[in-house]
Amino acid sequence: MKSTGAAISAPGLLFAVAGVAALLTPFMTLAANRIVAGEGVLAWNIAGPAAVTPGLIAVLGGLGLGLLQRPASLRLGGAVLGLGGLLWLLTQGASCLLAETGEYARVSPAVGFWVLLVVLMLLMADALTAMAPKPLMRGAILVAVLGALAIILGSGALSDLSVMQEYAGRSDAFAREAVRHLGLAFGSLAAAVVIGFPLGVVAHCRAALRSATLPVLSFLQTIPSLAMFGLMIPILGWVGATVPGARALGIAGIGFAPAFTALVLYSLLPVVGNTVAGLAAAPPAALEAARGMGMTPGQRLLRVELPLGLPIILTGLRIVLVQNIGLAVIAGLIGGGGFGTFVFQGLNQTATDLILLGALPTVVLALTAAIVMDILVDLTRRLPEDAT
Amino acid sequence: MKIGTVLRPVLVLLLLALVLRPQWFAPLFAPLAPSGGPVIYERASLLSLSLSHLALVAAASAAATVVAVTLAILVTRPAGAAFRPLSRTITNMGQTFPPVAVLALAVPALGFGAGPTLVALFLYGLLPIFENAVTGLTTLPPATMEAARGIGLNRWQRLWRVELPLALPVTLTGIRLSVVIALGTATIGSTVAARTLGEVIIAGLLTNNTAFVLQGGLAVGLFAVLIYDAMVQIERRLAKRMGG
């Protein structure tokens, strides 16, 4: 019925309803110190009317633009406007609320802020999906978004917020754990590629090996992460104690080694499985042609099967990278470091902001990795088409 | 296959023994426990922890299945088509959220205990089920759909008698993925005071008692592997029945 005019986007209506409902819930929380529960403050009470009104207008205007069906660029503009308004409200609220209270007081974003943030980001994602930008354009957008995030965080506009105060108190530890987290995620990916890729190539050629390895690897994958990390402790502790020289390399039951090993084990299935699937994806006609040209099996593998299977192999690496960035959080429980350290410290101290300090960078990292890998997969997929 | 028929009963018996009579394993675990420390976890029985772990996973997965399949049906109807690109974006991006982060973020909102774990398991479990159910409902063979329309089935009858049964195997795969993730995430739920087998592992980690870590890890690992295997068997049997 609506399809004749269709001036209003159905998801946009959902966003608007959810966004307005979120505005009616507490936007920020004011607490006497970092541990106690705070009390919620509604968006229009966080600062004086002169400071709040522009932000509210921007948020509502952004949601309003999101209602439009037609030019997706306008919906994108709406999302950016709304996010700008959200940021404005946050900075105004943080300084204004803190000005009226004692020195241990903490302000943090509350339900209303988080829901609005999610709604506006979904509006942005929905508009971008409709615009279907090319891979390089998506990369440029990602860089712009991350750049904006870095500028906002670096400018100190948010330094009154509780999470940023937690950060300020431990910026050295944060940098160290960030490096550790990246080392765990990317290091285990590299190790899994070094082990898994040759294994996948051999399994592609030998059916017997294929049917033996893949089920074992998929069973490994089902073992819950905490159990896997835990089971690595006695095993690596034993290796560290008995194998000469292992201890000198830093192999021990606690810390980096068991976390790293567990991550490598989890990574093998996507690497091996997708290598096998990718190499098998070459169309029979292409293989026939290669054979007709007199290529040896080795040449066929390098020049035909590998280039054609690259998107699928890279998809495997995407799965591994996103999965390992998330799983590396568990390393925090067994002394392996990473952002998980803050998450579990925060859970122990019931300090919400410390949990956020660990969880938010992990989420941003995982999302960024997923988007970058998607772009790479699309780029490799494009190549064979252009060649023809 | 042949290895499976031998290994499966052995693993089931091992799990049952571990959960029901953990003291049988005391000599095995003793060298790993700190000298003089407890060998077998006794603050709660492994059986009660297992039951509460499985109940948590079952409740979350059942709720996630109902909601995710309902949403998948809505999105694949003509009236809900406008939401399909959005739902795809949400599932793609949502699955990049680490389950642990979802769990940790649920705590500030819901406090400690089984509540945040249940919500995190439910929310995260929605995604694979929804994704697979949509795949199942949108990749139906056109000839079958045409035939269903031809014999005069209305839209509801087509949905119940043709589309949902045909989409069942793919949907089940999604449910399996979701259950496996839920089993693992529930284990971590012990860090937020949910009663699961993770409690044993974490107690072991905190007191440097590798015997605890190993018995908890073995029990959870065996549950996960056996449940995964059982669901694969069900899917296979179903696929065979529909194929022949």
C-alpha cells in the first residue's frame, strides 16, 4: 500500500521511535565516587537550557532526516548530525554536572546515551548500505570515522567523563595492554597462517588428510574458551618445566604462552578449512584450461587455484582476526594481559568504568578489523573480474 | 565415522563419571593440586553446577531460537522486506562483538548474577540463528514454492508446511553455532557470579590449583564437544530424511 509514495523509510521510523524513547530515559549518571551507583539525569537536565537545546535539536533533527526514504546521503547526514548532537550533549553535561559536585564525583553516559548512540550508528550503517560505496570509499569512510574518534578523544573534550578518568589514571598500563592485546590477536593469526596454510594446501591435495584434520579442528573449535585457556595451563606448565630451553623462551603455565597457544588452536579451523574450500573453488573449466596449457600441478596451484581461492582464504583470516580479538580478552583471566585485564579487574571491583575501558577498545578493534578485512576480501574478489 | 562410534560412548561415560563421581579422579588430579590443598572442587557439586550451566544455556538458546526465527519470518515476508538490509547489517556487525564484551557490558546494566549472563547469551545467540533462518527462508527451491502455490496452499500454509520445514536444516546449524557459543560464554559467566562450571576453573585460577582448572575444563569441554556432536547427528539424520 505504502509502496506508491514511500516517502518514509520503515527502519527510519523505527530509529526515530527508539531514539525519542531513549531521550526519555536518563542520559547521564552522576555518582559520588567511582564505586557507588549513581543517579540518572535526563538529557534536558544535564546543563542549562542554552547549552542543552542545540544538542537536543541536532539529535532530533538527525532522527528526523533519517525518516526520509529517498536520498541516502541525506539520511547519512542525519546520522552525522545526530552523533554530533550526542557528542555536544555529552561534553556540556560532563563539565556542567561535575562543576556542581565534590572532587570524587564521577559522571558517565547512561542508558539513554548508549541507546541513542546505537540507534544513530545503525542509521549511519543503514544509509551506507543503501549507498553501497566501493571498497576504497569504504576504507576512506572508516579512516574518517576513526580519525574523528581520535580527534575527539585526543582533544580532551571528554576528559571529564568517568571512563576517561580511569584511562588518565593508567594510560601507561593501557598502552602496554593494548600492545599485548594486538600481539596476542595478530601474533596468533600469523602463527595460525604459518601452520594452517601449508596444512590446508596439503589437505587440498590429499583427501585422507582432509577428512582426518577438519573434524579434529572443528572439535577443538567447540571447546569453550575458558576451558581451553585453562587446559593450556597444565600442558604448557609441563612443557616449560621439562623441555630444556622452553622456560628461557618464556614458555610457562601462566601468562602469554598458554593464551597464545589457545588462540592459535582456535584459529586453525578457519585457516585450514577456508584454504581447502578456497582451493577447491576454482571452476573445473579453469583447471581444464590450465592443464591444457601444460601447467604442472604446482603451477596450477600458484597461478590458478590460489588466486581464485584468495577471497575465501581471506574470509577465513577475517573470521580468525575478529574471533581472536574477542577471545584475547580471556587472556586477562590467566595473566596473559590484554584489554581483558581491565575488564576482569573492573568486574572484581564492580567498577563499571574500568570494565568499559577494557570492553570498548576491544569492540572498536573487532569492528575495525572486520571492516578492513571485508574491504580486502572485496578487493581480491574484484581482481579476477577486472582481468577478464 | 568409525572412530566416532567407539569414541562417543567412551566420552559420555567419562563425562558422567567426572560429573557424578569426581572423587574417582582424585589420584589423577592429585599431582596437579598444590601440596596439602584440595584436589576435588567441593564448594558445590559438579553435578549441580553442570545442571545450572546447561539450564542457563537451554533457556537462553530456546528464547533466542523463538525470537530469531520469528524475526526471520517477519523479515522474509513482503511487508518486512524494508528491514532486510538493516537486519543483515546488524547481524554482520553484531557478530563481530566479542561475546565476553557483551557479557561484560551487560553487567553495568543488569548487575551481577545469572541475569546479565542470560541476557548476553540470549542477545548473542540471536545472531547466528537469525542469519541462518533468513538464509534458509530465502534460498528455497523456486519449483517447490511454485508447486505449493499451484496446489492452492495459502500464505500461512506455505509458511508452516513448506518454507519452515525446508529451512529447518540450515536453521538447526544456526542453533548449533549459537548453543556452542552460549556454552562457552556461560563458562565466563562465572566471573559475574553466574553458577556454571566456569566457577571451578576460576576457583582454580585464583588459588593456583591446576587440578580445579583441569576438572572444570574437562567437564565443560566434554559437554561442548558431545552436545555439538549430538546436534550434528540430528542435522545429518534430518537431512537424510528430507533427501530420501
